[in-house]
Amino acid sequence: MRRRPSADQRDPLRPAVWLFHGEHARHASGVFDTLDAGLAWAAEHQVTGILAEYPYGGAYDVAVSEGRFTPSKAHHGTADHVAAFSPGLRHVHLTGGRPDQ
């Protein structure tokens, strides 16, 4: 299920960070408090990958509590599902430190 958060589902008071995950990396290589800070870092280092917004807390739990995901299958909420869950918030694809057009 792929849904973008609607304006009413983006809680302005929900704290979030921006994680950079390199194109072929196993782990995130940067954490930023704002999108602009992440974009500046990416431009400085000319990296390729995804800069994605993550809520504080578990991505699965936050998505369920905000109504962006509704468990509907037996495997929803299992350890494997929760561990692989993407927050489904804003993200930017970057190539050579620049946002893809």
C-alpha cells in the first residue's frame, strides 16, 4: 500500500528527522534536523541516494497512529513487517548531490 500523507496527516508538531541513505549503502550515512540541512550536505559531498523524512519513534507505529496505514493482512504488525516498514513521508531522490527532476 503506497499512500502519500495528506496535508491533514502531516502533524506539524510531530518531530521528524531527515535520513540520507546512499544508493548502494546498507546503512544511512547522514541524519539532519531539516530538509535544507540534508540538501546542503548532499550537495557538498555530491552523493547519490535518497533523503527521506522519518518520524521520531517507530515508522510503523507512527503511520498507524496518524491514519496513513491501516493493518489489513495477517502479516501486518509482525516483526518482519515492522522492521521493513517505510514511513511513507516526504523524500527526495538525489544524483551527484542534486535533486532529480
